[in-house]
Amino acid sequence: MAESRVRSVVSMANQKLTVQWAAILLSGSMFISSLLGIYRDRLLNGLYLDSYPVGIDAYTVAFTIPDFMFFILVSGALSVTFVPVFNQRLASGNKHSAWELSSSLLNFMALITLVASVLIMIFADPLVRYVVGPGLDESGRALAVSMMRIIAVNPFLFAVATVIASMQQAIGRFTFYALAPTIYNIGIIIGAQFFTSGINIFGLQVFDGGIMGVALGVVLGSVMQLLVSSIGLLGIGFDYRAKISWKNKGFRRVLRLLPARSLDQGIDYFNGLVETNLASHMADGTIRAYQQASSLSLMPVNLIGVAISNAAFPRMTERLAEGRSELFRKELRGVLRWIIWLALPVSVITFFGRGFIVAFIKNGGNQLIAGLLGALVIAILFRT
């Protein structure tokens, strides 16, 4: 009885939306996520950027390899390759094949990223020492290695959550798809606010605290994001099977499409690895400053370009699957107009207001972050 009531509530909250309402929902959720991200960064910068720049640099370095593995194996490559193939199966009325494809991809990605996470844990020291943080001093390097081994579970948790979210995106169910990323930042905030003071359970001190508490918050956020994404599966008819169906043509097609998209994603994120490597040789706090400027420049991209494209993409793949190419082109032109006319003024405002914007994430502002943001502004329009 209780289970059916929960399914009913979830189904009501997770109804299929039009492109316009989906774009509004996604933009709203990304705006909330961005506000939480600003608060998260302001909190961390206030705690560590001036008083412990080596620690905040180590924390930033610890993300690079886990994020890189997630981006090249899953991230945008998965949604772009999976959603069209999945929608083709649904459009042809073959739900069994669609869910078999989903189960196979979920199991395959979970297996691949689990292996990647274990490898990151094993090779964290040489990865930091020679790839992403060669300029860190010994204390910073040791801290980055320890935090990277904790954050290494992210590719696995994110991969499972992303496959689950992509299923919901494909069929136009955006409520929990939109909500899940906001939960991730809440986990990090909990880590910064509470775990850094230590964890005491019934008088037993199980964790001493410090900046390592933020890394624990990252893992908490990832787990919470996965749980919220999983709730969105209720009521959509997903039929999970704990196997990889290599004979499924849709699954094989997705695997064929993945390498090209993964290479594209990898090249883009590889630049970040190189930039982090170079910044590690500069003054303490430079790695964090560059990462903060980059995050601020990506905020409009996510709020405008990613939100609108994620909302429009399932509908456009449906148009192609139905053979309605003229309608596809018409809707594509409309989406591009939306993006351009929103991104242009945002780029100008960001450039001239960069000092004020930086003050949101660092009390009193930061000249280095503001200067880097000004240099990155030109990319906002083109990346959006």
C-alpha cells in the first residue's frame, strides 16, 4: 500500500514536460545548483584560500583525474549517444529492447567506471606527482593523493546516476533529473560545515576533521545524487536486468558511437589537466583561482546552453526518428536563437561585472580570479 502510494506521488511529480517547461525547470534547477555552488565556493574560499592555500589547491587537484575519467567515459558522450538510440526503440514500439539497452548500458558503465575508480585509488600518488600536481610541495602532494583516493569513487557513482538520469531525459521526465545535481552541492556543503570539525559517534571520535572532511562531503553528495536520480525511475516502467546483453543491436550501436564523443569530451577536459599542471608550479592558491574563474565562466553556459539543449534534445531525436527533418531544422533554428540572444548580454555583463561577481565567491574579492574570469569571458558565447 505504502509502496503504491509512493509510486503514485513520484509519477505525478515526474510527468512528461514540453520543451519549454522542461527548459524552465532545468534552468531553474541549474540556477539553484549554481547558487548552492556559489555558497559552497564562498564557504571553502573563506575557510582555506587565504589561510591554507596549499590545502585548497590540493583539494582542487584531487578532483582532476576522477572528473577526467567520468567525462571521457560517461558525461555528455553518454547522453548524446544513448538518448537517440533509446528513443528510436521506443518510437518503433520496442520497449523490451529499449529497457534491455538501458540495463546493459547501466551494467557496462558501472563495471568500467568501477575499474577506473579502483585504478585511480591505486595510482593516485604517481598521477598527482607526475600528471596534475608536479609543482605541489610534499605536504600538498600527500594531501591531494589522500583526497583523490576518497573522491575516486565519483566516476562509479556518477556513471550509474547519469545512465539513470539519461533514461528519464530520453522520455521527457525531468523533475528528478533536474533535482539530482543540486543535491550534490548540498553534500559538499555538509562536509565543509560539519565534517571539517570531526565526526563523533556516541562519544567515539571516528574522524578528526580538517579539509579531508570536505572530501567526505563530496562522496556524500555523490551518493545523495544517485539516490535522488534512482527515485525518478519509479513509475516509468524500467525493467532492470543484471546482465549485459551483447546481442542487443541498440547497445552495440551505442558502444560504437561512444569513442568519438568520448574523444571530443576528453580533448576538452585534457586542457584542464594541462592547465592544472602548469598552475601547480605557480604561487600557492593559483590552482584554486583558475578553477574558480573557469567555474564562473561556465555558469552561464550551464544555465543557458546546457539547460536549453538538454530540454530540446529528446524532442529533436524524436523528430529525426519519425523522419520529420523539416520540423527538426525549424526547432533547431529556434533553439539556437534562444541561446544566442540570451548568451550575448550575459557575456557582456560578466566581463564588466567580473569584480562584483568574484566577490560572491570570495569575501572582499580576488584580483587574480577576476583577471582570469575577464580572459575567459569571450568563450562564454561560443561554448554556450
